[in-house]
Amino acid sequence: YGSFAMISAILTIHILNEKQNASFKMAWLIPVLLFPVFGTLFYVFVQLQMETKIFAKRIAEVQKRTDHFLEQDTAVYERLSRRSRRNANLSLYMKKSGGYPTWDRTNFKYFPLGDEFYTDVLQELQKARRYIFVEYFIISKGILWDSILKILEQKAKEGVEVRILYDGMNSFSNLPHDYPKELEAKGIRCRIFNPIRPAISTSQNNRDHRKILVIDGHTAYTGGVNLADEYINRKVRFGHWKDNAIRLKGEAVRNFTVMFLQMWDVCSKKPDSDFDYSPYLDTGHSPELDMDGFSIPFSDSPIDGEPVGHQLYLDIIYQAKKYVYIMTPYLVLDDDMITALTYAAKRGVDTVIIMPHIPDKKSAFMLAHSYYTELIEAGVKIYEYLPGFVHSKTFVSDGEKAVVGSVNMDFRSQYLNFECGVYIYENPVVEQIKKDFDETLPKCVRMTEESVEALPALHKFCGKAMRLIAPLM
């Protein structure tokens, strides 16, 4: 025991000097110091996980092989630099740390509800001529998926290349274990990201939470909507489901095309994708692409140690001058995010967060409430959506910038999952996103210090206690 106590002391020094978020350090220090034997053995077990290292190597190899598809157009960057030096700096960061370039000449259409996304995506899928790429965290049989699958089957018969990639959690809860074979029989290629296996492995904690649909390299969708009926309110779970999605048409779609193909190859020990698919089909000049502004479709990996989504959110909050409006289903914050939000409010920025009033996970809801008082005292306005559950992951600020994607305001999205989204600057769609926020706010109730204090004592205690393991939730 004395030997393990000495080892735990050495590990404590090592953990404190590691390059990682302070909240994760705290999550490790508690078991290592309180339970030297168990904590030390568990830490060593996690650090020696070869499967995670092999997975990281495979990702690095695929990215290296495809970097030339994501070169930054210098003319676009120079135009952005003349418009905004700060956003040009952000563009440099997103390319260097995330790997994805900035684009202009892209048209956006915003869908404030999954119901509207559903109608539009069925129409666009019918137009596919070369390929359709589908990558989603959740795919579940029902009205939404059955309608999409019917079109995909028809397109496959017409010779359109159809590929489907979904997270392995679906086999655990939503789809049959042999569903890929079922799709292959219909002429649709399918792969599963990180299938659930009966073994203890830290790599199984990293899920593909991305939402991507690419059609012929010129049209793409992303957002919070998964391919299941509750996302379009055809199935009632937790009241009215408030979600969103966004459609891109134009050159920025290239990022999503390559993003999908990279993950497709990562999910195979023997990559077969030759990446000959044109990331953007040049069909001639289209007036609908003559839109102002810039965009950066991006992906965030938990393997490379660079929390791109987290840093992007921080950048928006710190650069905000008038307002920063946020919709998120979860609120599990590290110290950096708490500091950014409270500082924004204290310096006069209208800082507003919309959360669900009917949660999907009670534990996450209790944990979120533990942050309310500190934020409210600093001037952050927190509202809860009375009709039901908010699943949108949206930032909008100062009428000029916005993010729509899959990145939640929690540790799992910002540090543990593969995520994606699109950052938009000075495009007309930003006003549409703000309009959605403005129209949602009257349907919410504002939380105050008194309303938080009135919550059940056990509810508050559990929320505060769970902050010890917040990085793992």
C-alpha cells in the first residue's frame, strides 16, 4: 500500500503537468489520491490502451493522404483578411488545427425545425445523379428513415453511389446487428463506426456524433437532426422536439465531402476509397452562389488533442460585442467556458442560453442546474423551453456570425466525440438563425436564482456531486 501511495504521488505530479483540460485532471486526481491502488491501476490501464493509439494512427494516415483536397484558396483568405483580421486569424486556426479551409460562394438555407429539414432533404435526394453520402449518429427505423431509404434504394438502382455510415451505438439500440448486410443487398454500401464490443476499451467511449449528408458534392446538410422520428415530431418524446439543420450549396460542401470520405476509410482496416469523387461539381456559374460572407465547415476529433469546437465557441463568446445567443440541450461546462460566459455578461454583452425544460437525461439536467446560479449571478440569462426538449446546437452573435452543427455544450461533445458543424460569417443566413432564436424565446421561461433555489434539495445535491465526474458524462 505504501508503494502504491508513492506511485500515486508521482502520478499526481505527472497528471498536473499533462497537456489536457483542468477538469479532466481533477477527474483523475480524485481516484488516484483517494484510492491509490485502484486509481493507479485504472489510470495505467487507460494510458496503455493500444487500440486507441492504433485508431489515432489510422486517422492521421487518412488525413495526410487527403490534405491536398482541403487546400486554402489564397484569394478567399485575402478577401476575408481585408474584411476582418480577427476572423482571418480564426480561419488560420481552423485550417492549421482542424484541417479545414474557409470558403465563400456558398448558399445556405436554415431549417428551424427538423420537420422542415425532412421535407427539403427528400426533394434534394431525388435530384442525386452521382453519389449520396450519409453519416449520422442515430438512424432508427420509422417514417423519416423509411422515406429516405426508399429514395436511396431507387437511386442505387439508377447507378448512384450510395454510402451510409452510422455510429455503432445504433446496433445496440436502434438497428439490427446485421443491418449493413441488409443494406448491401439493396445495393447500398454501409459501414459502422466503432461497433460496440464486449470488451473494456477506452476507444469505445469515442462516438461518431456527426450529422452529415452530401449529395453530388454540391449540396450538404448538417445540424442537430438525426434520422429518427422524434427529430421531426412524428414520435413524441420529452414534449415538442426543437431541433435545427442547415443546408449548404456551393464550394464549402467540399469540406463535408472529404470529411465523410476520411471517416469512411478510417472505419476500414483496408481503405478502399480512392477519393476520386469530385468534391465540387462545377456545373457553371449559378446566381444563387453570389452570396456575401464566408464559411468554414469543420470536424472535431477527440484523438488529436485539439478541441476545435470548444475553441470556436470560446472565440465567438470573447469576440462578441452586442450579444451571443446559444441553444443547447446540455450545459456541462469547464472552467474556460464558465469564465468566458460570465466575462461576456459582465462586460455588457447580452448573453442568453436556451435549454430544455423537459430533459432527455435527468442526470445531465441536474448537472446543468448546478451551473445556473453562478452564471445567473454574473448576468447570463438562462431560459428553458417550456413545450419540451431543445436539441439544437447553435451559436449566433452580433448579427454577423453563427455556428450550426452537432457540438453540444458539454465535455462529451467537446472532448470525447467526433463532431462537425459549420461556422458562418457575414452571410444573410445569420439573420435567419437569429430570427429563430427570437421566435423561440417567448416560448421559454426565464430561470432566476430563486427558481434554482426552489429546486428539490436532492436534485441540487446530485447535480453538484456529479460535477466530480462531469468530464465523463
